Amino acid sequence: MMMQLPYIPTDVPFTGEQKAWLAGFLAGLGTRSVIPAGSAAPAQVGAAPSADAEAGGPVGLQILYGTQTGNAEWVADTAKTQAGAHGFDPQVSDMADMDVTTLAAVRRLLVIVSTYGEGDMPDDAEDFWQALAAPDAPRLDGLYYGVLALGDSIYDGFCQSGKNIDARLAELGATRVIDRVDCDVDFQKSADEWLAGALAALTAIETGGARATDDESGTETVEPPAAQVVVDTPDTPPAPEAAAAPAPVRAKGAKSPWGRKNPYPAKIVANTVLSGPTSDKEVRHLVISLGDSGIDYQPGDGISITPVNDPALVEKILTRLGATGDEMISDRKSQYTLRDALTHRFEIATPSKYLVDYIASRTEDPELTHLSATGDHEALDAWLWGRDVLDLLNVDPAVTITPEELIAELRPLAHRVYSISSSPLAHAGTVHITMATVRYRSGDRMRGGVCSTYLADRRTEGDTVPVFIQPNKSFRPPADDVAAIMIGPGTGIAPFRSFLHERQARGAQGENWLFFGDQHRDADFIYADEITGFAADGILNRLDLAFSRDQDHKIYVQDRMREKGADLFAWLQDGAHVYVCGDATRMARDVDDALHQIVAEHGSLDDEAAQDYINRLKKDKRYLRDVY
Ligand code: NAP
């Protein structure tokens, strides 16, 4: 009997939390529903796959990731550890290293892929996706698979890469053993649940339980359940007090006990403004001590910081609710006060789409009702820009909303990742970050970035912040004898400051070329002394600066690249790696266009051949971008 997985319509009268719970419940059902009635109890995670499946040996499992910032790779590594513990013989591969034709020989596959920008494949997944989507892609009838999609629901094209790969694998005849899960930024809990379900489902294949059998025809039919969005349930992060608990005792040489699930309360040892007084921006340099945490990192990695919401905004929301803040909120795991919830546990600066729907349903506001009903993402994003939870509550100040009603519609407070700008060799025991403080006026109030204003305005030397390292193995300096071309305007300089210090400390012989820029040399040439020092010392072999507003027309880093196109192409021909960091939406696209033009012009290539050249660079991991 075919069992169709229920799909949760967006307009069901449930709160965000109820929908999330239900989605999780159904995802679990989906996992179990493929076990035919009458078979033994569903395979449990933890049970080793049946030994007779593959002549007694451990069962092979291919784990494939596509990543832009390292998250998908991190999840893939976790999946490998867990799969190994459950009796599989897992192999983890970057999509960049996977030849699609070899997939036909794979029996079990877990795909973990992020989406970058407005629905694009991550760079390392592009070729793989082209080959998979091509008409001559191989049939994959013997393949059992699951897809975990990572993304950010703020963007259109949320989790699009995962959706595309999931749909295409099914089209090619592969069997989906677990529904795709589309994870939002706070992906940990959904990823854990998906992984547990995926391993159980793959285990069940070997026990003969993973296929739904059509009783009438006797033929095997495969359920293709609609993929669901599982919104992260509020996985309440530890309040800072909890993070300040005594450090776990660590045996000498042992792995650090601190990590994503247990952030380290790191002390801030410096917090200074880098930009000049006449700058339009406030760019800060923070030095964070790793103390005796045992945490280590590498150039290219990021650091995650869990912020605390602005207490002034918390007060305003409490006033609007007519609450004191002492009201108790309970979820499935714990109880906490409303003030704690709004301060430490939920996003109050960026309203969830659930909250928009909820407010629309409770008010008569025609614009909001229209936006909610049409599901027009672009219009909704435009409307939401510069609006926070208080703005939504004030759409109709006469409507009474209880604390529970509000909390049920909020997203959990996510950590923020900053590219590390220090080198573990040159700045031992510390992590530096280079951060632009986001401040702007909207309506009658000043607004700010949640984490950047928390760090700029409410954290000073001696204070602690909960941190963990976000590794990015795909964004590392090249081998010591290989040249690096680094393009990082604004705070995009961060990882390249790390690379340059690291390469200097290592005595790396490979040449270095930096393209940097910002608005004005006087006010915005951050780390000017260090950068000019690197140039004087011969660490930086070439330095090209683009100060966009120091003349009557804009000059950007890509203009400098074009001016030096012949040399840049020569460096590429000699094996240089190209790195880009900073703004994804405009800068990284324009830099990419410039790179295509330079390759076409100086390599005398037509558009298609230039595209192939760039694709080759990506495939060889010589064109790497850390952009958002
Ligand atoms: P920014 O806004 O990127 O400005 C830096 C310089 O880039 C300015 O001179 C600006 O000129 C110029 N610029 C504007 N449009 C451009 C374009 N299309 N092409 C090339 N240059 C362009 O600097 P920021 O304030 O430091 O912001 C940096 C951005 O990078 C932020 O969005 C940040 O979130 C992101 N970032 C990402 C990472 C990462 O992904 N790991 C790390 C660090 C920073 P005008 O203003 O004069 O037009």
C-alpha cells in the first residue's frame, strides 16, 4: 500500500512552533512509513546494517557535500562519524571531486548541500550539478539517497541547490529513503534529526524494509513524498550565564571540549575602531582570547558568536505586550522568563515569516494581508526591510497579543559568523575579527545589526562572548610555493590579513597579490600600516588599491583587475590561486565578470572557452570565494 506523506499547507491555523513540531513529527513518520506493515519493528539508529547485505563487511555509504562557507562540509564530517558508529563504511567527498558517472555504481548516498546567494549552487557544486542536470547523466536506479539542504530563509531561492539535486536524483531513478529537510541558518537540530532518520532508513534498506511494496501488483513502488520544509524548532541556545560555567577539565593533548554545541566563553581583550573619524562606516578590530580552551583554527576559518539582543528593544516589546518580563514561557525542554526569551533565545530584529502571517491574520492591515496571502517573496522582503518584531506588533497597536502567542512565531536566535582575520601562527591564542557595525535609521528609530551592535556597544575588554570555530576547509591559503591573488574590499580583507600573516610566519615562497578598496583612503584604509608594511617587506608582491569615492567617478577592485589584466592572466597561467571575500550580491558577481573578461581577452578565448577556463579553476580549487 502506498502511503502518501501529508504535506503541511502554509495556511493551517497553527503557530510556527506547532508547524515545526508537526513537520518534525511527519518527517519521522516519513522515515518509518517506508517500512512495510508486518515487517519487524523499524530499524533503530544504532542498529548496525545487516551483515548479509554485503558479504558480512561494513556497508558502504557515500556522503557528498557542496559548500560555500564550510557548514555543509562540517555536517558531512559529523555524518561520517555517526555513520561509522552505526556500522557503515562512510566516505566523504566534495562535489568538486565527484564524477557523476561513478554515481551509477553507488548504492547509498547522503547529499548535504548549501545554497549560496539567491538560490545558486555553491562554487564547488557547480560542475557536479551541470553534469547531473545534463541530458546524458547516468540512470541511478540502484541508488538510495537522502538530501539535506542548508540555506537561509531570508533569501529567495531558499535551499534551492538541495531542492534541485533532490528532484534530479529522483528523476534519474534513484530512490529517496528520507524526505529532504530544508534547514534554516540554525541548522544543527534539523540536521541531527535528519541524519538520525537517514541512517535508520539506509539501515532499513539492508533489512529489506526501505521499499514500500504495492500489495496489489506485487511490484515495488517507491514513495516520492513531497519534500517538506522543517523549520528549526527553537533550540534554545544557552544563556550567557550557562556559558560561563567552569571549563571542563581537559587532558593534555586532548581535543578541545568546546564546540558548536558547547560554545566557549571567550574573553575580549581588545575592541577598537579601525575606520577614521570621517568615515561613513564604523569598522572594528576585535581580539578574542582563546585562553586555555584548547580551541585551534586555521586561516580561512570563521568564528561564530552568539549575540544578545538589544535590551532597549526588549523593553519596548515588553511594553507593547503589556508584560513585565517575568511571565514564564515553557517549551518542550525548559522554562524561562519572557525577558530571557526575548533577550537570549529568539530573533527580535528580523521577524519570521510566520510572524508576518500571524499578524496578518490578527489585524485588518490590507497590505500585510495581501503580502501574506500572495506569498510574493520579493514584495515581502521589501516590506520587511528595516522592520523588526516591534514594528510588526505595532501594525495594529490595538490588538492584544499574549507572550506565548508571540514567542510561538519567533525564530530562534542564531549565532553570527565572522571571517577570522588573524593567523594562528602570528597571533597565537587569539582570534581577530574585522567587523563593520551595522547602523541605520528606519521609521523613527535607530536600528542596528544584532551581533555587530552587541559587540560594538555592549561588549568591551574583559567581557566574554560565547564562541566556536566554524571551519572552512575549502578556503585555505595555497601551498607555500604557490601564488595567491586575493580580492577583498571592505571587511572582505579579513581572511587575507590572516593569509598574509600566516604566509609571512611560515616563510612561504609563493607570491601574494592583494586587491583592496573602500570608500576613502583617508578614513577607510584599514590595516594600512600592516598592508604597506607587507608590501615593503616583500610579502605582498603586488598591491592594488581602489578607493571608490576619492575621485569623481567610482573605481572598484574589478577596475584595478582589468587594468592589470595581462599580468593577472599570466599569474593564473603560472598556477596562482584566486580568492574573493566580501559582499556576494554585487562585488563578487562583478569581480567574477571581470575575471571572465580578463581570461577571454588575455587568453584570446571566446566566451565559452573562457567559461571553461574559469570552471577548470573552480574544479581545481584555484578559484575560491568566501562571500555572502
Ligand atoms: P563594502 O560595502 O563591500 O564596500 C567596500 C568597497 O566596495 C567600497 O569602496 C564600495 O564602494 C565598493 N563596492 C560597492 N559596490 C561594489 C561592486 N559592485 N563591486 C566592487 N566594489 C564595490 O564594504 P563593507 O562595508 O566592509 O562590507 C563588506 C561586505 O562583505 C558586507 O556585505 C559583509 O557582510 C561582507 N563580508 C563577507 C565576508 C564573508 O563572506 N566571509 C567577510 C567579510 C565581509 P562604494 O560604497 O563607494 O560604492
